[in-house]
Amino acid sequence: MRIDLHMHTVFSDGELIPAEIARRAMVLDHKAIAITDHVDATNVEFVVSNMIKAIELSEDYIKVIPGVEITHVPPSRIDQIARIAKDLGAKWVIVHGETIAEPVMPGTNLAAAESDYVDLIAHPGLITEEIASIVKGSGKHLEISGRKGHSLTNGHVANIARKVGAKTVVNSDAHAPGDLMNMERATKVAMGAGMNEDEIKAALVTVPEGIIKRL
């Protein structure tokens, strides 16, 4: 069964309310999702308070983890916003990494890697071995993205993760119904990144299973 730890709803720039994205993911044989709407200092309280309400969907659908994606926040503020999100009740904090598809401020990947409150760097672009080593040492994760544009550097991310031993997860970064990925599609994304069979199993099953057990 599929686990997806990065998706968006109407509480940022997604098309679906939490109940619908949870139900659609359930139909695609997901067992857990993290809803990670975009936040900065202006809306983190609003988003987290509503994501916490979405936990009740777990009673009827699939496990729903309340999270946030810290997006285009200056690197000097990332740790602060991540701490606030965790204090407010977010269980899974990711940072919008230095994708080559958007003008993310340099230093974002490093700030995310060094924060005690960040769990994953999403679509980290041309991440360096040095920063990936910090990710590994702090127990964080790197994302292999199913999102158009962000996925252009998946092969680089997978290669760097392999070199330093950092853990990866394959996420959809879904904003619309058609973005959700079943296990077959997620496997193809991982294969396209050049991941081998063992790496694919870890990124799609072993690592995310371990994450949701802790949350």
C-alpha cells in the first residue's frame, strides 16, 4: 500500500479539500498521507489549526498526518517557522527545497538540513554532497518528486543520496486529483531517477513505513 508524505489542499494552492484528497488517495490504495500545505509566517497558525482537524478523517478513511511545507521563506527564518509549526501541532514539517523550477533563495537547503524541526527537504534540486551528509546525520529525508518541473533533478538527488547514504522518499506533491500516484506510478518515478530495486523498496515502503510509525 502507498504512503505519500507531500500533498496540498485548498488551504494553500491545491484543488481539493482534505476529505476529498484523503478519499481519493484511499481509492488509489494509500494507507497514509501527509497534508503539507504551503506556509510562511503569515499563515502557519491558520494552516496547522485546520490540518489538525483533518486528523479525524483517519477514523473513516486512511491515516492523515498534519503537516506543512515551508515555502520561499528566507533561510534565516526557516528554523523559526518550523519550530512554530511543530509547537502548533504539525507532525511532519517539510521545506520547499532549491528546485531548479522556481527561484528559491540559495541557502534554503542548508537551513532546512540544519534545523532541528524539519523532517524532509522537498525537491531539493542540485543539492550538494555536503548538505546531503547533514541530512543523513540529522535523520532527515530527501524527496524524489513526482511533480512536473521539480522532478527534473530526481536523478541527481538519487545519486547524491546514494553516495552519502541519505534516506529518500517518493512523494507526489499533489495539487490536483490527477497528481496522486498509485504504487505503479510512484515506482516508475523512482525508476526514472535511476534507483535500483533495493532503493525503490526503501523509498516507497521501508522508509515511509518507519516514518508513519513514529508520527
